[in-house]
Amino acid sequence: MEDEIAARLERTNELLQRMLAEVAKTPSTHAIFVDAGYVYAAAGRLVAGTEDRRSFDLDSEGLIEAFIDKARTIFADSRLLRVYWYDGARRRIHTVEQQSIAELPDVKVRLGNLNANNQQKGVDSLIRNDLESLARHRAISDAALVGGDEDLVSAVEAAQGYGARVHLWGIEAVEGRNQAEPLLWEVDSQRVFDLEFCKPYVTRRPVAAAQEPDHEGNQRPNREDVRFVGAQIAATWLAARGRGTLAELLPGQPYLPGAVDQELLVEAEALLRYSLRGQADLRRALRDGFWSHLQSQY
């Protein structure tokens, strides 16, 4: 009986040693989770003196590469899984900038909604889902989280519950703090990027001359806003009419049939609350946005 017990213990020890050996061979993996809303607000305030995205340009590609390089230094014996970039968009339709970010290697864009007040909705839950899922499946051992919202505490707790270490990265605050204290308390480590780190990636836009309002007092929209509306309308049409109908338009690019062009114009004016009659540059931007979204779907 004692010999049988001893034999079982020996077999159990052998299995444990094999498991430990396999774990030792498995390389560590890390991922970077970026709350774009936090980055825009914090970096804009620090470098450009404003949180208004319309007032500055952010070199997202350069900043993402800088984050990857920093992680490569910190997690020296680990490989990068990917960078997750979380942002908001109306009806979750990618903007031109978000499309370019999504095309970067090793980058995944996740979109929450953007409400009428340009506030992100649903981004925190997306971060939590990804963090928890990757940690649960042992896909990552370390997570670098760039954000500051207290709602991210639950995401940190979920990932840590599965054994992952979560490292909070932030951007230097002009005054006080721009990250919630409960979040700072919960993470495994903290790191703050200062003005010198952020300065190369933020460029203040020149102040544009004031636009004349139309006869109803509405301010003239910029080209990017009109382009976005064109993409928004294309997405609505695609959902309502199907790919077959809209595929018929593609051979005629960049021209639209007169009836279609007129319908696009009417819908855009209703959304913008601004007349595009006689605004050749804005009408071109509208068509560019429309075609851009259609091409991205084929």
C-alpha cells in the first residue's frame, strides 16, 4: 500500500515538473490599452493648452509607436500582443483618422458611441471586456493601461483576478491629477509621461478666420465635419438598401447619378443644419466622405 502511494506521488511530481517546464518555455506577452479620449484631453491640455480636439492635431501613429517602444523597454523579456485603441464615434462609424489608425500593424481600434455632447459612451466596458478576456485566456501576462477614469477600476480588478499584472500609464497633469485615485490604488505600477515626451506628437492648429453665418445664423461647418456626415449617410444607405444596390454606384466613381447626389445633399443639409448650395468645396468633401465609406466596405 505504501509503495502504491509512493508511486502515485512520484507520478504526480513528474507531471508537475513537466507543467512547470512548459510554463517556463512560454514567453511572456503584454498588450497596451489606450483610452484615446483620455490621451486627447490630457495631451492637448498639457501641450496645446486645450482639450478641444478641433484646436490641435495628434500624431496618433507616432504616439502609438512611442508607447510600443516604451513597453519594449519596460517588458524586456516579453513580446507585444497588440495595441488596443479605444475611441468614440457617432454611430460607431470610423472617422478618417480612426481608419488610418486601424490600418497600422499590431493595432486594433475599438469604437464606443459619441453622443450629441461629444462624450464617449461604452468605451470603459470595451476596455473591461478585452482586459478580462485576454487575462482569462492567459493571452497576456502584463497590461499597460493608458487612461484615468475611475470606471476602469473594475477592468483592472477583473484582469488581476486572472493573474495578469496591470500597469497604469498617464500623461502629466497641468495641475492636480487627471487620473482617479481609486484607479491609482488598484494597479500594480504607475508611470507618467511628461511634457517633453508628449510635445512631438501634439501640434496646435492655427486659429481659423471666423466664418460668416448663413441666413439662419448657423456657422459654416469645416470640411472634416462634412466629410464625416457623408460617411454617416453612406453607412445608413448601405444598411437600408443593401450592398447590391450601392455596388451599382461604384463604376461611376467619383460621380453620382443626379437623383442620388441630390438626395445626399438634402440629407446632409438636414444633419448639418446648414445649406451647402453654392459651397463647392464642402459638397466635394461630402461626396469624398460618402465614397470613402463605400470603398471601405467592398
